[in-house]
Amino acid sequence: MSFELVGSDLTRAMLERGDEQVWCAVSNESEQDVINTIKNIDRNFIVHIVSFKDGCFLCKEKRAWKYAVPIKKTPLTQNDIIL
């Protein structure tokens, strides 16, 4: 039986592995709220997560978040937009 880590569980695993900064969409409401942040591209809630302590994710700016879902930030290429 195998399972795939997703959402905040994946972020915690990445931090435990030793990743020092993980780009994440964050929320204090719910994982679904984080998904909405990603869909709406709300930059106010995309931060570098640097640690997990006392049940909260801490960002580089020292704010605490209950949920943090890792995202991938990459620049677009010509192939991405089929130009």
C-alpha cells in the first residue's frame, strides 16, 4: 500500500528532509482556501516557508500559517505559450 504526500503534509516532509525555503500558497482557513489562492494567483498569500513549529508553518517574514501547500514558480518559456 502506497500513498502520496500532498498539501501541507508534503510541505512538512520537505522541511523535515532539510529543504530551507519552500515556495507555498498559505492560509489560516483551510487547504481548500489555499487551492483558491493558487487558482486566483493571489500573490499576498504566496511565501517562502522556512520551518514548521508548534503546529504552524513559519514564513521568511516570520508570520505563522496553519496551511501551506508547496507550489512551483518558474518563468514561462516560448514553448509554454506556444508562440
